[in-house]
Amino acid sequence: MLRVYLCEDNEKQRDVFRIFIKETIAAEKLDMELYLVTENPYILLNSVKEDPKISLYFIDVDLGEDKNGIKFAEQIREYDPNGFIVFITTHAEMCYLTFKYKVEAMDYIIKDNYSSINQNIKKCILAANKKYLNKAKEENKKFVIKSDDRVIKIDYKDILFFETTEIKHKVRLYSVNRQVEFYSQMKEIEEKLDDRFIRCHRAFIINKDKVKEVDKSNRLIHMEDGQTCFLATRAFKYFK
């Protein structure tokens, strides 16, 4: 379930946004929850710290008493790097600060345009929901190995790399907690995988998400578990 946070210091506007967000979630039958509504950004931040999960945030830029919503969003990013942040404000001129603080905002909704506020909020809710579901689907992908009388399933996110062995058509898979050998061809494996995996060398297919360091000078890739894979010159393009 995707959590939704609302931080707005204007009580009247806060109530309007709260009602509309709840109605949109219900009308669209989304697996989302309006988790917290507050005027105090510190309450929001403490909630995220205590139980960080990917969430959708609607945050006013000007929260009164010199409280800058964009600065608070920067702190939220420390605990929820993949969350969806939407700013609602009258200060269109402060949009550039989202780049300064590197918060990667999903949208910047201007309050002055009342006719489109709800429409834009709804668009953000639907877009965040779609991205959240796609991400969940990606994380749940599994690589299936059929070996002898066994069927082994390993989460894509746990795979480090595939490596050819000295035995023809025998491949070794390295994951975060195990190694598995099975018969296949690297080309067949490559065709089954998604774009987080690359053929960095004729003998290796690696998970880019598990790369610790790329050493182009020595043509080596250092993985998170300390192991090393070869890097072919033709694969330099993947690491610009």
C-alpha cells in the first residue's frame, strides 16, 4: 500500500486537499492510504524517520515561521529516496529550489490556478500509483532455473551476476546468499532478463544495481560482494 502525506499550514486549504485526496483514492479504488495530514513538517519528518516506506508527499513550500517545505523534502529524501514529492504553493518563483536541493520533485502545483489544482493533484496520485505498482512488479520478478528434478526461483534484485564455467554451456549464478550452477547459454539468459542486467563480457552478465565500482583502466567491475567481473571494451558504453 502506498502511503500519502499532506503537509499544509493553511487550515482551510488543508481540509480541502484532505477531502479531495481521500475521495480520489476511494473513487479510483487505489491501494493507497492518506496516512498523515498535518501543518507541522516536523511531525511529518518524524513519521517518515520512524517507519520509512515509499510514499507520496504533498507539501506546501511556505509553511510559515521560515519553514521551507523544499528543505524538509531534502531531509525526507534521506529516508525515502524513491518517494514521490509534490509541492503545492503560491510561490512559482521558488520552483528552481527543487533543483538546488536535489529533491527530484514529481510536480510543482501552483495554488493561484484554482481551476486546475484538484485536477493536477489527481494526476499526481494516479501517476505515483502507477509508478509504485510498476516498481513493486519489478522487485518481485524471479529468475527460474530448472535443473534435474529441481525448480529454483531467485529474485532478480538478489542476483549479482552470471558467469560461464569451464564446462560447456554450464553457467554459474551468484546471488546475495547462494550460488547455483545450471545448463544454459548466456544468450538465452540475456534474453530472459530485464534492463537492469547487461552483458559486460562474453563470460559475464551482471546486475547493474549490484555494481560497486567500474575500473575501465583495468577492464574490471567490482561487485558489492567483493567479487570481480571482466569488462569488455564494447561494454564501456553502459558506464558513461
